[in-house]
Amino acid sequence: MTSGSTQMAGTEFTNSNLDVLYSAEQIAARIAELGAQLTSDYAGKDLVLVGVLKGSCIFLADIMRVIDLPLTIDFMSVSSYKDGTSSSGDVEILKDLSNPIRDKHVVIVEDIVDTGLTLTRLIEILGSRGAASIKIATFLDKPEPRIKKELVVDYTGFVIPNKFVVGYGLDAAGRYRNLPFIAVVKDPSVA
Ligand code: 5GP
């Protein structure tokens, strides 16, 4: 291995430290189903998709293209996990929405729900802004570590076991967001 390289055998996408959980094809098929559901549920409503940066960027880009309705998008950036793999329990707003959500039907688009702390806090924040409704669409749901048991997730791509996953927007210390699939990092000590 050359100095400075953090890659195991294979290319980034065939990295031997990754165990594929859902392939790009499986993801596309599931996103199409979710899109059909959202298209039916939000027909005739003023819909805004709120992507939670950075992890939801790929899910948002894919899901918005299979919702066959007029809609707008906006973004928030919050920090709850600081470069690590466990929840700090607190949520800090790093970037707020660009536009008001009063009277709009909001779907928060999230990469993964784990403890549920981030979304619970986001719903509290956005709930005070007069939206007509607020629902959650998450690409992945890891119910096992849930602290906020009362959190209702309305749309879920896949329910996964309590393992740290990367790819399709999800990172490990900034890396792996560009993987077109979801994978478990076999040895997290290898960057
Ligand atoms: P929660 O507040 O629900 O515990 O955490 C949600 C956030 O934690 C996600 O938006 C994501 O940034 C991070 N997170 C939780 N589980 C994972 C995981 O398995 N992989 C990655 N890459 N991030 C995770």
C-alpha cells in the first residue's frame, strides 16, 4: 500500500472492507415504489421536500425524480454525530431552510434514522413554523438503537440491522458517500 492510501484491496467501489447490503438495482427498485406512494399521497398538495444535509443528498436527488408532482426542495444542515459512529445526543442547526414552510406539506428527507434524536429535534423546530403537515421519509431505518420510540417514520426505504453502514450518501468520516450501494464497513478501524 502506498503511503497515505486508505484503501484495501480493490477499487473504492470494490473495496474488500465493504459488505454490500443493498445494491444499486435494489435501491432503485425501492425508490420507485416510494416515489409512487408519495405521488399518490401528495397529489394536489403544496409539497416541499426538506433534505437533511449531507447524507440525504443522493436519496433526495433520486426520490424527487420519481415523485410525479409539482414540488419544491429546501435543505437543512444539522450536526448530531461529529465524525464518529455514536450519537452525541444534541442537535445543532448549521444551515437553516432558505424559504418559509407556512401552509406547506413538508416531507423531511433523511438518510437514516438511528436513535431518532435528530429527527425528533427537527420536527420540534419545523413544527413551530406553521407547516400544514410534516412527515418523514428516511432511506434507512435502524430501529434497534432508537431512543425516541415515539418517533413516527412515515416512509422508509429499508429497515436495517444495528450496524454502521456507508454509501448512497452516508459516510464514515467523510468517505464513501459516493458509493452507489449501501454497505457495512467490515473493519471500521481501516479508514
Ligand atoms: P439519529 O439522531 O437518528 O441517531 O442519527 C441520525 C444521523 O446519524 C444520520 O443522519 C446519520 O448522519 C448518522 N448515522 C446514524 N447511523 C448511521 C450509520 O449507520 N452510518 C452512517 N454513515 N451514519 C449514521
